Amino acid sequence: MLARYATRQDLPTVYKMAWDGYKELKEIIPETVDPDLLYEWVNKAYTQAPQVLLEKNGEIIGFWGLCTVKAAWSYETMLADYMFYILPEHRSYKATKTLKEAVCNVADKHKLTLRLSYLFKGKVPLHARIFGMMGFKIRGFIGFYKG
């Protein structure tokens, strides 16, 4: 397994994986995902930060989509993610760790804070513990209310 940065030619695959990832999360996120808007976002994010791909035997099996953001209270630019996705049959701690190391290398290289917004189906404490074991400081949660 190896991680590499996406090229422009990889963006259709990145888009498809992002689309598949959001389809998996449809029970969790309250927003309807517009395919055209998602396609625009993937292309825009590509111009802001690397899209880190995970490959196995020459096949793209996952990615961590990055972009840049600023908090409402700071002038500092941060590296953030809009999607973390690994094909179901390839999900493992090793795959996650390989992507994590590549993404952290991007943050280190550019001296940026990396902020994750990790949404998933499943047990929050388990996923928080896994990312904590990988060196992330868990600082809260995201809550949704839709009236």
C-alpha cells in the first residue's frame, strides 16, 4: 500500500469515491448532496491542497480529500478535510494509518494545523480512540439539529 498525491487525471476517481462516501453517510448528514456541487468542490479543493490517494497494486482504494480553511476567529489558514474514504473491502487500521501519515506530512511540510471533521456510521468512542491512538487530539463532536 502506498500513498500519493492525486493528479488532475485522478479527479474523476476522487469524485466517485467522495460521492460513494457521502452516499454511505446519507443517514447521518442532514444535507442533500448535490452531485454537481460536489464535483465543483473536488476540483476547487484540488487547487488548494493535495488530494491524498491510497493505492494497492496500482488500484486507487481510498483517498483523503484536503482543502484549506480559516476559522471565523483567526487569520491562520488550516488544512482541513472534506472526505476520508477507503473502499469497504480495503478498510483496515493499516490503510487508515498509511493515509494519516501522508496527510500529516502535508501539514508538517506546510506548517499548518490539520483539522478533521470525521463523520461516520458506527461507534463514536471506538473511532475517537483509533484517531487518538494515531496522534489526533479529539476536541469535541459535531451535532445536527434539523427542525
